[in-house]
Amino acid sequence: MDAKNKLFTTGEFADVCGVKKQTLFHYDDIGLLKPEHKNENGYRYYSVQQAEIFSVIEMLKEIGMSLAEIKDFLHFKTPKETIELLTEKEEMMQRKIVKMQHTQQIIQNKKKQIEEALRLNFDLFTIEKMETEYYVLSENILNCSDKEFTKSIMSFIKYTKREGLDFGYPIGGLIRQEQVEAGDYWNYSHFYMRMDQAEFGEPFIKKAGKYGVGYHKGSYVTIHKTYEKLKTYLSKVGYRIYGDSFEEYVIDEVSVSGIDNYVTKIMIQVEKK
């Protein structure tokens, strides 16, 4: 077999590499991967060894290198430079993997939240035993103005994302026991984000115990009605308020359209009278 018979035409080589011929034409034009041989008619021919080079090009593209960077690397590489490059790209890929795993966890938690919400009876009030949970809190917003309220929640959202503390749990609102007992249901002391204990140095702890649980459908403007009904229920079943109230949207704009369809979960720590 002569040398010519060991070569692939552009179409054959493109088929082996799983790309269109135009890709090979482009790589030739920019000097990234030139054919092993061109005949007098301009037809391109590629060698078996160049299939391995093409695989390296594709691998380097996948780890984020531009074609210009790949060209420079292939033309001037040494074994030491190859090790250094691959080490750098390995570290970069590991960071991407961690970020993607974080994003996957956010998606899983949001999906789980919506699935659980679909099984709930929003017309029932209940007494539920809850385990300890750990939260990161916003700055204190007790008695703040509407403008300060909006500024604080936007700042808190940015903070949790910047610090990698957002794992897809809903942002909640903490209302101190004094406000709940006084009927001051719109006066949050903090926003919060749920997390695992290990994710934050000094988390706020939501204590384990019994909680009166109710669901409010619609705008926060009318949430006082649900609080009053929940208080009546607690008194009827022989419980009293023993701690703070924790509010979370279990159905929001992610899964429904319009604030009238939102559902807020209210959890108030209670004890037997």
C-alpha cells in the first residue's frame, strides 16, 4: 500500500471525526489542523495520526480553550507545558463540577418543594412536630419602611447567591413572638434562608418542637385573616404561642402565575396550655 492509500479524503476524515467537512476546511484556513497532503487540484488528504490530533483539539475545546489558544498550544507545546495546562484545566473543571452540582441541588430542592405543595391541603390547620433547622438571617428589618424592606430583601438575595448559600430553599420571613401576639403580622424582624448546619459559621437555629401550621392563599395583604384563624384553631385545640412565626412561600411565581395564587406556609412555635 503506497502513502496515498493510507490517507483519508476530507469527507472520509470528517466522517471518522464526526464533524462536517466545513469544520475541517475552517481548521485548515486558520492553520489549526492542516491536511497531511494536498494534490495539484487542491484536494485535501488526512492521515490516521491526525485523527488523534483532532481528538485533542476537541478535548481542549471542551475544557474552555479558544481555537487560537489551541493553535498556539499545539504548535509550541512541550511535555512540561502539557502537564501544566492539563493541571490548570483540571482545576477549572473541578470548579465547574462543584458549581453544576450546586445548581443541580437548587433544582432538586425547588422541584421537591413544588411536589410537596401539590399534596398539601391548604384548608387545614395542624399541629406538627418539627426538627431543628438552620438558617442564615438578613439584617434586622424590624419596623423598617417599605423602601428599606425592598432594599433589604434584594440585598439578602444577592448576598446568599454571592456566598453560595442559596440551595433552592424558599426565602422566608421571621416574625417575632411579640409581633404575632400583638397582631403585627407584616412586621418581619429578618428574612432567612434555610441550609445545612455545616454551610454557615453561626446559623440562626429554628428550634425543634411543635408548631402550629397553616396555609395562606393569595396576597400578603390579607394574610392577617389566616393568622387570626390559626390563632383561633390553636386556642380550640389547647395550645398557645410559644415562639416565633416562620413564613415561606410554598407556591410562588416559579410554579404559578399571579400573586393571588401564591401559597404561604405559616409555622408558629407552640406549646400545650
